[in-house]
Amino acid sequence: MTLFLRKFIRPVAISGAVALLTAFAALIFSYLLFPVTGVEVKGARMFPESEAWEAFPEHASLLLLNLDALERRLESNPWVKGAKVLKDWDSGIVTVEVEERRPVLDGDLGGRRIVLSADGTELPGLGSAGLKQIELDEVQLEEILRVGEVLEESGVTLDSIDEVGAKGVEATVEGRSVLFAGNVSSGQVRALKGLIGEHPATPYFDLRSPERVVIGAETGEESGAKTGE
């Protein structure tokens, strides 16, 4: 039995050693010919370049980089909404293009500070954003999150949440003042997007009426636009 085991184990061990040496040689070969010589980060203000470097393995090779895995790791940072990793085979430099989240709400939620981006992601701070801190409760927060989701899905930019009170939530959307309360439908948001372009001098838009967008004029006069839903 012992002789049989020796005859069986020895070729397996030799094969394993050869495979290991081959893999090691391939790793050295790929690093020597295609090393990552640098990492350049574009589009980031709050996401540090040092963290981008940490996402890459030590002695990284362009040939062996898993771009999907790298992008997922970079996007695990709350500041990074999207990341694209690009290789330059001539220079060895890897470019990380970052789409960064911006704070839109600086909230005081029962004594706990909460900073949110437009897509509802909680951020570690304000960064350079100069937002007014707003007191709000859980119900108002859920309302803001729902409306933010509808705006995001419709490709409409939520710039900031400016005030929360009895009359509703005052926000800046696409550079315009918008008032909402309760549910806001996708039809209202699509109508809002069109009306913002059609009425460049309008100071505010009111989404509190179901399936309507009310256009506020400087004189105090108002006109309503149905959403069609």
C-alpha cells in the first residue's frame, strides 16, 4: 500500500509543483512586461486618490487587472456613484473616471445629522457643499427619499432640499424652486421637466396637487398644467 501511495502521490506532487511554477512565471512575466505604473483619478473632489491606489493589488499588472471587480470596489465608497477604469497599455497608467455624488440634504433627524445625495445614499459629510441644515422627522425623510427616487429615474436633477415645513418640502430642482408634499408621480416629474424649459422666468413650481404641476408667477397668479396621467 505504501509503495502504491508513493507511486501515486509523486507524479501528482510533481504536476502540482510544475503548475505552481508556471503560474508564478506567468505572473512575473506579465508584471515585468505590463506593470501598472500609475493611477490617475478624474472627476473626483471628495474621493481620495490614495483610496483608488488601495483598490489595486500590489505589483499590479495591466494584463491581469479585473476591471469589473475594481469598479465594484471603487463604487463601494459612498462618494462614488459610478466608476470606469481604463488601461493605457503604452504608459502603464490606469485612469479611474469617477462620477461623484453630491450632497443635497443636510438634515437634523431627531438630533442625528444625516447628509444625503440625490439618489438617497447617506454620505459621510457635506464636503464643499454649502447646505442649510434642516430639522425633519422620519415621515418627511421618507417623503424626500421617494420624490428623490422619482426625480432620479426621470433624469431630473435634484440640487438641494432647502426647507421642510407645514406647507411641504421646498427644493431646488434643475436650478428652479419646487414645492412638493406627499407622493409625486413620474408623470408630474416629466411635466415639470418640460415646463422648466418652457417657462425660464417662472420662480417656482408646485407639485402638491395630484397629477398636476402648478406654475407660480411673480405677480402671485398661478396656472396649472395637467400631467396626462
